[in-house]
Amino acid sequence: GQQLNQSPQSMFIQEGEDVSMNCTSSSIFNTWLWYKQDPGEGPVLLIALYKAGELTSNGRLTAQFGITRKDSFLNISASIPSDVGIYFCAGQNSGSSNTGKLIFGQGTTLQVKP
Amino acid sequence: DAGITQSPRHKVTETGTPVTLRCHQTENHRYMYWYRQDPGHGLRLIHYSYGVKDTDKGEVSDGYSVSRSKTEDFLLTLESATSSQTSVYFCATATLGVTEQYFGPGTRLTVT
């Protein structure tokens, strides 16, 4: 089935550093979503992107919908300990617009050293 | 947060026993989804529902069935649990015309 490649798989950074992660697909998506999952909890939506080239911020988080519509990027500036968790990208193609189905990346595990 | 609860939150069961997980939502969302989460695989769709009594298979549906008799409840059943179904199960919902899915807290299922 269709897959998203998310990288890196894991990151271990120092508090205060900026973080970048990305997600790529072999096919075009109409929507990109970024979620964060804290340990023992369900994923929480961070940012939703609906238009190629779109750049959207949510506090220290910034995400971009790639111009080719086959990729998306998430940046976290000035990381803090509570940024720890797993970050998932998710995409939806035009064929799934009437079912709402999403395809998820494998996740990027972020650890922040105080 | 779409007012989603899942029950039970934790369950240990033996191979071959039937198991039913429940997802309950209070937001009147039309779409509901069941995912499983395993290390290295992210979230994989098991089954989904696009309305009461309207369900369809996802990418990993073998060994699972679902039912939705009312808008607020979506049940996932493992007819005869196997060790390969040990996982964390998440329910999610979405409203009509909106892509964003909202997730419940998850159920950790262990099949021994």
C-alpha cells in the first residue's frame, strides 16, 4: 500500500536547539497533517496544511506543504523538554477525500536533553 | 479533543479468546477509525466507519471486525485473539468535510 517515509527516525538534541524533520511520499497528497504523541497518550494534531507551498506556524512549530505535493516539513525552534515525544506526519490523497482516510509516517522520536 | 473515550484502557487476554474494544465519542462526528500502533510501523488503519452501519476495511483488517449501531459508538472485535494482535489500539474521529482526525487515549492489549 501507499507509504510515507518519515525521517529521521529518532533525534536526541540539546535543549534550545532547533529541530527539523520531514516526510516524503511517492505520490501526491492534497493534505498534510502533523501530530505529536506523548508517552501513553493518543496523537494530538499540531498543524494541518491544505495547499502546496503553504507555510503554517503554531507557536514554536512551523510546517510546510512541499511545492511538489509529495513532501512536508516540520520545524521546532528553541526546543524545550516538553517537546519530547513522537511526531507523526499524515497525508490524504484525493481518492480518500470522501472517507477521510489518512496515511501515517512511521514517526520521529524526539528526545531533548535539558 | 473530540470527547473520545476508549475502554478498556488496558487488557490482557489469552490466545483464542474473543475481545471487544469500545470507542465512544460525544461530538457527533460522522467518521470513526480504528488504528493499531506498533514499533516501527506508525499507525495502521484497521477498519473505519463513514456512518451508522457503514463500515469498510483498512490496510490491516484480517482478524478484526467492527460494528457501529449508533453514531457515538464504534466497536472493534477480535474474534479469536492471537499474539500478533498484541498492540496499542487507537480510535479516531473526524467530522464531515474535515480531514483532521482526533484521537482517543488508546487501549493497550496484550495477548498471551
